[in-house]
Amino acid sequence: MKLTPTQYLGSLLLPLVFLSTPTSAQEQVKIGLVAALSGDSALSGESITRGMTVAIDEINAKGGVLGGKKLVLVRRDDESNPAKGQLAARELIEKEKVAVVFGGIDTPVSMSLINVMSELKTPYMGVWAAGTGITNNNKNPNYMFRVSAVDERVDAGMLKYAQDKFKSKRPGSMLVNNPWGDSNMKGLEKAAAALNITLAGQEKYNVNDIDTTAQLTRLKNAGADSIILVGNTGVAAQVMKSMERMNWNVPVVSHWGISGGRFDELAGPRYKDVVFVQTYSFFGKQSPVGDKVIAELKKRYPEIKGVNDIVAPVGTANAYDATMLTALAINKAGSTNGEKIREAYYDLPEYKGLIKTYKKPFSAESQDALTDRDYIWVHFVGNAAVPVN
Amino acid sequence: MISLDVLIAGLATGSIYGLLALGYHITFVVSNTVNFSLGATLMFGAVMFYELHTRLGLDIFIAVPLVLLFSGLLGMIVERFFVRPFCQNNSVSWLLSTIAFGIILENIVRFTFGQEPRSIPMPSISEPIRLFNAGIYPIEFIIPAVGISVALMLWLLSKKTIVGRALLAAAQNRDAAILQGINVKKLIILAYVVSTALAGLAGMLIAPKLNVSAGMGTLIGLKAFAAAIIGGILSAPGCLVAGIGYGVFESIVAAQLPSAFREILGFGLLIIILIFKPNGLFGKKGVYKV
């Protein structure tokens, strides 16, 4: 076949085009984030993004990963919807070729990704959703890792806190009606048995509920002397409004979903009475890593004048440490291969992080880097989550 | 034993369903069409109220009429661009186009207003008062009062005014009404304006209870339509009573059973009622000429 001059030139250039594309792609290593970037918990997605971005820029300033490749963050909004989360994770892995997928605030989304991550052999790093079953999922090999709280441990912590601080003998729970609520229902039953506490009741409420007076009335009639609250900002705010309407002033100990939005604005006057769990606080004396992260956040986001302005701080803190640990795992693996990174997570060098110093944070028996010793109790002062005395 | 708190909460929510159900009723009787974007219009009313009253600081007596005006304008737009073109072609595609308009509106608000819910701080109506050992938000008295007043006004309008009689004439026989010199086209526009203004009003009323967000109207709009069907979409009192009843029923179910049963029993009730009363509880059987 005789080629025209144009075809001849094209045949010479075509291999160059194919060669040049992988080269530029190989200069970077992508990390994906599937999180709520809109809706009630949009602030949680923003806070995770901030923590990851600060960490990624710090890593890149020191030369990146895998001998000079830049880490790049690629985000997708799951809208707190498991189906959208699954689609986003698949797209990030198959099209964007991310090395690891990070997750957001919603346990239902994270739970729905367990099979996806196993199928596509890509590690998942949870930085907020606390559902026990996310990491304890009976998968072998298990691709689900987490730098965050775990429901089962938080449930025990919440009951213990209500018992010790508020002398509560019959706590009642208000749980969001989704897999996260289910995870906590089991956790609370187990913890109540261990602590020899009789629960007054466990009530569910839907994410679209305008009013939860009916469920609260049942708990009140059952003799509840404190409320264990599990839900994200919008709907948990409706619970507080309903308690205010009932003039029912029992103490409220909450999981941390309420810190992912504007709870102080939405929940009415009782927002400041709620005590809730966190894995980190930017208040008080900070480690050198804490000072560095706060300075970076102030530099990047002009609205952050002080630590009061760091919204949804656990998202930022967990995401920062998780990104640092992931960069170490990628370097240890020497590749972006999912299976190799998964194995590298089990063999990380000691790392002095923001939340704590991590020594062998992950093992096949426990894929959660944080324990109940890393939990702190806070309440809202204005919009800031400040440790309780 | 059902507590007063539970009943009042159901009454207030039900009144919102009732107001929206009246909106569905008004357009249906005049034009045989329904604006399925009323839920989104409720959200639009709440968002506009937040912007004008909370963010810009406009007095409530200026903000409320402005919201009613904007919501009414929305009705004109829906009628002109999302209903009329399809009716002229004897198509029922207005059904889909009004749903599409609601989705478009919701997403425009999401982009412009923001992704997160916001609250409207109105201490004078959002702090509960005590009555018979129950806490009641003053707004929960206002919502049913507004609903009943609106239904009464609509009834008076239809019985005592020329416009009302024209509406009734157009509803009964469109062609005969046109022959009588009634401008049916303008009446349909009016019906849409009134229905969306009602939705805007409902949005303002529920905003202090529910907080304001782009997605706040979808489920309410759906339940309000269920109430309109249960009550009989051709009956204004039926729509209001069914709306209030639906809210109270939901509240009682939630008080007695796990909350997941609320939607199951609520929509289950709709199906059962329609089996035995296909035209709704207060509806009349339609007359078909062949």
C-alpha cells in the first residue's frame, strides 16, 4: 500500500502521541475522594478536602511520591447517596486510575463500597464514616482501611460518658434510619450489656423527618434520662428542635455526625448542650504538626482567622494523617498497584502525625488506625467544637 | 395515649400539605392540569424568604409580599412555557415538563443559594410556648390558621365574586365559558399564579420549622399531592382536610410504630382509599360525555 505524504507523516507522529500520554500521566499519582460535597453534610466534604490538600502539598513540596511523582487529588460528590458513591468510585478507579479512594462522612456510602473496592482491588481509606462494618467486613483480603472513629468503640464511649458525667441510668437512643443507625444500634446493645446499663429504648428517625416528637415521647415515657444521638447535621438538628418543643432537658451525648454542617445554626438554642465525640481538637496546646497545619489552613483559607474558624475539624485532621500514611504506603509499595499498597499499609514506618504518633497503625486484625484512647469529648461554643472541661 | 405535642406537630405539618394540595386543586379544576413543581416552588418561597428577610434584612411585611409576588411569577412561567404548549397539542406532557421544571429550579437554587441548609432565626415564632404540659411553636398555630383562612377565601371567591363564578364556569365547561365571553386563558394563568403563590406561602411558613435547603420541598410536594388525591382533587375543602388529616395520621403512626411505618402506612392508606373511593373522600364522580 502506498502512503500519501500526510498519511506517512501521521504514521510517524502517531506512536509519539501514544508515547507522550502515558509519560505525562506517570508524572503524577492520583488519590480519589468520594464524599458529600453537597447537601446537609457539604462542610464535611470540604473539611476532608482541606486536610488532604494541605497534606498533599506538603508531600509534593518534599518531592512527591515514588521518586518524584506528584500526588494529585481527584474529587467526586456522592451526594450522600450510596449508588452515586459506587459509580464515582468505579469511575475514579477505572478512568482516573487513582491509587487509593478516600471516603467521606456517610457510613451507607462507605458500606456500599466494600464490594467495589474488593472487586477492583483498590485500597479504600475512610477518614470520617464510623460504621463498624466498614473495616470489620469479613473480606479476605480486606481493602478497607480507616483513620477515624469506629462506631462500636464510640457507642461504648457515649454510654460511659452519659453514665459517668450525667449519672444516666437509662439512656435512650435516637438513631438515623440507615445502615449507620443500624451499626450504632448493635454497638449500643453490646456496650450496654458490657456496662450493665438498661437502655430505655432505641428509636429511629428518617432523614426527611420534620419533627421527631413522637419518637422522643416514647423514650420519655420509657424513662430515658439521657439521649444518645446518632445522625448527621440536618436531621439531628430536627431532634434538638423537637426536644426544645417538648421542654425535655435531659443531657444529649452525640456521635460526631453533627459536626459535619451548621449544627449551631440549625438546631435551635439547645445546640450548645450537646456533648459529642471527636478524634482531634485544634484548641489548646498543639504539637509542632498541629501548629504547622493550623498555619497552613490560615494561609490557604482567608476566612480562617483562628482555630474557631476551622469547621468540621475531625474531617481535616483525619484526612491529613490518612493522606500522610497513604503516601508512606505508596512509597513502601514502590508502585500504584492496589494489592501492593494494601500490603504496604501493614508495614508502615513510624510516623509522627497530627492526631498521634502511628506505630504499625494497621494489621490484618485491625484496619483502624485510631482507638478509643484517641477520642475526645467536645461541645459547641459558637460554631467551634471546643473540648469540654 | 397520643400526646398533645404529637397532635400539634401533625396538625402543623398537615396544614402545609393542605396548602399545597389546594394549589394542585386550583389548577386542576380550571385547566385539568397539575403543576408537579409545587414542592420545588415551596422550596423557592422558603429560599426567597431567607434571602430577603434573613440575609438582606428586609422587614417581614415587605419580604412576605415580595415572596408571594416572586412565587406567583413562577406560576406564570410554568403555565406559559411548561404547560400551555403541551395543552395546545392535546398532550399530557405537561406532567413531565412540570416535574422537569421542579428539578431545574431545585438545581438552580442548589448552585446559587448553596448546598447546605440554613436556618431562619425568628424567635417570636420559633420558640415554643407551654400549653397543657405540651410545647407548641406559635408558628404551629399560624400554619393551620393560614390554611383554613386560604381555603375559606377560595370558597368565598368561588361563590361570591365574578372571577370565582367565571372560574367555576370554566371548570364545568370550558367551551361554554368561552362562548359566554369568559377569558379562560387568563383564568388559567390566574389559577397558576394563585397556586404557586400558595406554595411560596407554605414555604415561608415551614421554613422556621424545617430550615431552608434546595431539597426541602420534594417529599412535601409528593405527600401534598397524595393528600389532594385522598381528599378529592376537585374539592377545595377536601384537599385541606385530607392534608391536615394526612399530617396528623403520619404523626400518630410515628408515635405508635417505628418511623419507617409512617411512609408505608401513609401511602398504603392512599391506595386503600382510592380502591373504595376512586375520586377521593370528598370528590365527585366526573361526568364523561360520549
